[in-house]
Amino acid sequence: MKKAEITYPCKWSFRVIGLDKEAMTGDIRNIMADRAYTLGESNRKGKYLSLNLSLDVDSRNERNILFAALKSSTSVTMVI
């Protein structure tokens, strides 16, 4: 099966899942620093909250670095 080809720069979305909205938004703000992004509440099922984070990325490497930073955040349970 052939992988989808992604042309950069492009708009990219992450789904960030955790327990505490305030802590998650604070960590996302710190990770994004001065980058432009949008953040919206996606879903709350049971004890978990899902936030949609959208921003422009310039490369696959940049996208992977942001993914890793979000994933290693103490307030984040999972990143999709």
C-alpha cells in the first residue's frame, strides 16, 4: 500500500487527550510558544477530555517534533 504524500507547508491537526483542561491548555501554550494555532474542545467522554489543536507546519520534522513535545507533556495522556 502506498503512503499518502503530504505537501508542506500545510495545516495539521492533533487531537490532544487528557484529564485537566486548564493544565492541558497551559502546556499547549508553552509548547506552541509564539506560533499561531487554534484550539477547540472536541469531546468529553467519562473522565477524559479531547482538544483539537490545529496549526500550520513547515515540514515532517517540525510536525514530529511538535507531536513528541505534546506527547511528553505531563498533562497529556495521549496525542493522535
